[in-house]
Amino acid sequence: MPLLDRYIIRQYLVNVVVLLVLLFAVIVMIDFSLNFDEYTKVAERLGGKSQGAIAQAATSLYLVWDLWWPRLFLMYNFLLALVLVGAMGFTCAQLNRHREFVAIMAGGLSLHRVARPLLLTAVVATALAAVNREVIIPHLAPLLTREKGEAGARSLGAMRQPLCSDAKGRLFYAKSVRLDAGEIEGLWVWERDGDGLMTRRITADKAEWSDGRWVLTNGKAESREQHLALEAAPRRLVTPVATLETDINPTSLRMRRFEGYINNLSTHELSQLLGNYREQPQPREIVLERLERVRYGRVAGYASTVLLLTVCLPFFLRREPGNLLVQSMFAAPVAIGGFVAAMIGTSAGIPGLPPQLSVFVPVMVLIPLAIASITSIRT
């Protein structure tokens, strides 16, 4: 790699890291200062009221860190577009202040040559965001659903699961569900015929998710014919059931409790959920569209990040020395407006367009703007 590219990439990466650290620190400190009482109450509950003030403060700081460190990975993806534009502005300001743009052009190189390492770094940072989204965030998904009162906990706790149906039309009821362990207490399953009448009932004291199915403890099944016969018979006849296969898995149960959990799943998990929903007798179109929008919206978001940086390049790549503060004021509304438009366009539906296409509307708008921006650089 040429020396010029290495120099610009190093400067750019330093600015990106500094901006990310500063933004993370500011956000965490604001949350801690505004919700200090809540963290203190959780610290008292964990350590007891008898602990000293220093120990309580240390526990509160630990709770802040424990709650926020998984969220930093999520914030990286969310803030990346604006951070890349801001870091590009600082990098170009440094080069402009030391008259390095003039030296580059005096050496026979155009400013497009300067744009290449900036765009290359942005593409690599966006690729890291994709890896973060597909690998790291899904593993941290249970920790990302915690509220301030759950700081320090590693368990999602138990939930009461009301009646719900799977792809085969069976009705499920659970006394409680431990989402972190994938365990169900007091499972009841009603199998139904085409008219909705029960044909068989499955009960189990406990069910554990293993190898794509529920392993039942003390599981037993009783058909409707047996049930009617038992009304006159003193002896109950049941059939043991060891396992139960269904599309209702711990992931789908988490989604029923946590509305935002779907955004923390990987694309592979989203595809599996889509397949499960499509297999249901009457899948809800709004759920299918939302899953499709989240899945394809990620690709559109990555493309929008690089294109938005390209659109903002002409504001900072200036051949004549000058005050880039004014250029930053011109670039800020463009960057923020493009970021908001891309975020809304990749998450909100557009009437008349399928979700697979509507999420790419911001990309289709940014592509001609990016081409016009690159060609407008005076060099």
C-alpha cells in the first residue's frame, strides 16, 4: 500500500476511534447522571442497605458498565454513518491546516486519490459492522433486552406464556418459561382438527429445548376419544411422550416478550423465523413484512453508510486552503438529513412497494447523489 494511503488511513482511523470513544462516554455518563437513583436502588438490592457509601458507589458504577457494555456493540452500528462523516471532516481539516492537500496536488495527484483511502476505510468499517450484526450482537441479544432494574443479571427471568399456536395449529400454554435456559414449566399442548376441536392433549411437568425440539419430563398424551371414554372409566389410560417438535422455540418466545428482540437476531435466524411463520395456517402479513424489512434493511443500511460518506466528500476535499468550519456547517444538515432519511426508509414501509424493495429506496436516491458528488470535486 502506498505511503500516502497508509498515512490517510491512519489519521482517519484515529479520528474514528476517538469519536466513538467520546460518544460512548458521553452517552453512558448522561444515562448514569439522569438515572443515578435507579442504579443506586439496584445496588442496594444486590449488596444490601448495610454496605458503605463507597461500596454502594462502586456497585452502581459496575451496574452501569454491566448494562452498557453490550449496548456499545449495538451503538457502533447505529452511529457508524455519522461517525465516519465526522471523522472524515476532522481528517480533512488536519490535512488542510498543514497544506497537505496543496502538496498532494503539487505532486501531480488529484484529490480523488485522497478520497480512495477514505472510502476504503469506510467500506472496512461497514464490513466490521456487518460482522458485528451477524455474529456478536446475536450472542449478546439476551443482555440487550435488560432494563436498568435488571442490571447485573445474566438471566432473562421467567415469563407467563399465554395461549399461542404453532405452524401445525396446535395451541400451547405454559405456566412459566425461563427464557435464558430454554425451559418450560407446566406445558399444555392441544392438538386440533380442521374444525378447531381438540383431538389430543399433551401435558408435561417440564420441557427443555435441545437439538431443535422440546424434551419433555413426565410427558403424556391423551386423545379426545380416550378422554370421552375415561368419563365412564375409573382408570386413566395415557400415552407417554418423550419429545415434541414445533416451531415455537426459545427465540420465538423471546420475541413475544421483547418487541425489539427481532432487531438483535442474525440474518440466518430471521430467515428461519420467516420460514416458520410462512408454514403457519394463517400467517400474519404484518409480521412477515416486518421480518423481511429488517432482513433486507440491513443490507440497505450498509450501502447507505458508504454512499452517505461519498455524498459528503465534496464539502471537505477542497483544493484551496480555507476554513473547513464553514464547510462542516454545510455538511452537517446533509449528513444528518441523509442519516435520518436512510434510517426511516429502511425501517418504515412504503405503501404499494414490497418490503424487499422499499428498504432500498434511500440507496436508489443516494446513488445518483454520490456520483454527482464525486464528479463535482474540483481538483
